[in-house]
Amino acid sequence: MKQAIQTILTLSLIIVFLLLCGLVTTAGYAGLWLHTYNVFTQKTKVADVDLSEIKSDSAGEYIEVTLTQYSYTSGLENLFGISNSKTTTTEFKIYGDSIYIGGPIVKFKDELTLLNFKTIYKLSKIYGRYSDNTKEINRSDESQSKSSYDLNGGYGDWKVLFENYRSETLLGQIYRIFVDTTQLSEPGQFASNRTLKYELYMGNSGFLWELKTN
């Protein structure tokens, strides 16, 4: 009888141990999945973009754009307890019926992204285009001169980075060990017959527009 009880207790302990191992393993996989999901879906707010209704004058249709850019403290500043985001607001009159905003991005390999190496970006350009190709081709001189503006110094040295990344030199090979892609991300939105307010975000794969709901 005593031997049977000991056997039952031993089996019970083994079953409890296996259940605990299963729970720990499940929790580990769930935590890893949640971390992966958060890393690849998290967004950083880059700017607020207000688009007026489409207007027109002798030079053609245009949009009045108010761009409020956000800049954040660096990792070193955060280390010393300095936390202060800054905003810069600029107004533009841009000829076109759609607005494009963006710039170059550097996306790291997925393995590094999981270690919180976020996509590097620079907001470098805002410009307008007409959806009608005839209008776009036959722009007036004034419309052409007020259709595109550099932001934050434009593309600048980023072109050199792109060239180095794509080259077959040792530097290019080192870049490609860590960097998945370097590209331009310049998404756009159409204007309409009413004012529209957007938020511009940086996601894992590039810039994203989101319409404000309030």
C-alpha cells in the first residue's frame, strides 16, 4: 500500500513538473511574440501636417500646408535625465493637388531590430504634385518654383551613405552586414475641398500618414 502511494505521489510530482515546464515555455513564447510584435509595429511621431482645402490662383491649384516637426532628445541626453521634445512649425504654399513628405531611411536587419535598433530617418523634402499628368507637365514657372522645398538641409550627406551602402568596397560590405535597406520614403496624400489634419509617423519600414480623428 505504501509503495502504491509513493508511486502515485511520484507520478503526481512529475505531472506537476511537466505542467509547470509547459506553462513556463508557453509564457516565454508568448512574451517573445509580444516583444516581436511591439518592435515591428511601434511608431514614432515625426510631425503634424495640416492641409488646407485646394485653392487656386493665376498660377494654378495649390495647398497651404502647416508642418509641425517633432525632434526628441538623444539616448545620451536621456541617460543624464534630460527629456525634452521640441517642435518646429513651418508654413508652405505648395502648388499641386497632393502633398508628399519624407526623406531617406536606414532600416537595420531584423535581428538588430529585435534588439531595439530602430529605423534611422531624416525628414528632408516636402513637395506637391498634380494627379493630372497634363497639369503636371504644363506647370507655370511660379507653380514649378513653389512645388518643392527642402527640409532640414535636404538630402545632403545621405546620398554618400546610399552610395557607400551599395558599393562593393569593404565599407559597403560592412554596412550590408548590419543594414537591411537604405531608401527614400516619401508617401503622399490628396487634398480635398476641406481642411485635413494628419499625423506623420516613422514605422519600421518608412513614413506613415494617419488622419486625425478629432
